[in-house]
Amino acid sequence: MLTYPDIDPVAFSLGPVKVHWYGIMYLVGFSVAWWLGKLRSKQPNAPMNAEQVGDLIFYCALGAVLGGRLGYVFFYDFSSFLADPISLFKVWQGGMAFHGGLIGVIVAMILFARKLGRTFWEIADFTAPLTPIGFGAVRLANFINGELWGKVTDVPWAMVFPHAGSLPRHPSQLYQSFFEGVILFLVLWFFSKKSKPAGAVSGLFLLTYGSLRILAEFFRQPDAHIGYLAFGWVTQGQLLSVPMVVGGIGLIIWAYKKHPLKA
């Protein structure tokens, strides 16, 4: 069993203002996405220039944060919202959901595509490879915060997390950080280096992330107030990821059948 590092969730303080690792990791994710976007904007037939990449990241950041919060409340904590609707705005209490953030980013990309006079798929295919490093960074923040821990296990790298009892558990946050961050990034970045049919990169994003998330849920402890939804192993995260996998497969097939390759 490994020793949990027990890092202070507060990275540093500026007077009365406390800067948390969680916020820093979001900043890292958006900053890396901006840098990668500037690199991609130099490729032939890129749908935007380097200056417009900054606007894209701003749109997506708003979509991710607003959608992530709304997604958590409506997908994972709706009963609390019904009891206290003001809880929707209590972001300091935590609670962000990837699937809600994804919906928010999709809305943001639709609006941004209209602003540029581009198609949605041009913007979505451009954006998809920019996002995984941010996913990985936020999962590291989950690990630092000692939250969203894994199931009880006896593997040699298991850890005892604060507030999770005395039994060792999978460090599932690190699993997700590696697979949803590093592996997903490599898959999308190299797949998109050469021209692909419109929608193909987005389809691969949905298929790969959804599959990795479903797999990760087998090691992650479900939310205590939700538990398993069926068969003693189906989780809310898996249920929300199945449409991603199905939609991703369908989108890839549609892209290659209906869209010509980009020049």
C-alpha cells in the first residue's frame, strides 16, 4: 500500500484570498488548450487564426464551467437543488460534472462557429484535441483534494484517502488523469494531424472518452447519494457515457460516408 501524499488543497494564499489547486488545474487546462490551439491554427486549412483561438478558449471556458456546474446539479444532485434551488450558485461547495461541461462546450462551439461563419464540425474537430490535457489536470486536482476516490482494493499501489474510511482504495483519479488526459490526447492529436472527414475527429473523441470513462467507473467509487443504478455495478457516469460511445461510432461512420476528405 502506498501513502497518500495529503497535499493541502489550497496551493497558496494572497491575503484573505485562497488559491486552490482545483482552480489552478483549470487554468492549466485552458492555457495548454490555448497554446495547442495556436499550434493547430498554423496548419493548412485551419478554421481560425491564432488570434481567434483566444476567443475560442474563452467561449469554451464559459461553456465548460457553466455546463459543468449545471450538469452536476441536474445529473448528480438534483434532490438538493429541489430542496434548495440557491445551491445551484454555491460553487464554493464544489460539484462539477464532465458530461454537463461537454454540453456547455458544445453550445459554446455552436455560437462560436456562427460568429466565424464556419460549420460546427470545423470548430468541433479543431477543438477536440485541445481538451484532454485539461481533463488530466483536473483529475490530478481531484486526487490532491482527496475526492472521487476509487473502490476498496488490495493492489500494491492502493491508498487510504482522507474521509474515505480506513481501507485502501484505487487511486482512480490518477487512472483517469492518465487515460483521459495523456492517452486521449495522443490518440486525438496524432489522428488529427492529417486531414479527416468533417466530424471524424469529434466522433473519435466521443468514442474514446466515453469508452475510457466507462472503464474507469469500474475502479471508481460511485457517489454515495446515488450508488449503483443497476446490477450492482452500473453507475451514473457509465450511463451518461454510453450515448457518447454510440454517438461517436455513428458520427465516425457518417463522417466517412457523407463528407469528403479535407484538402
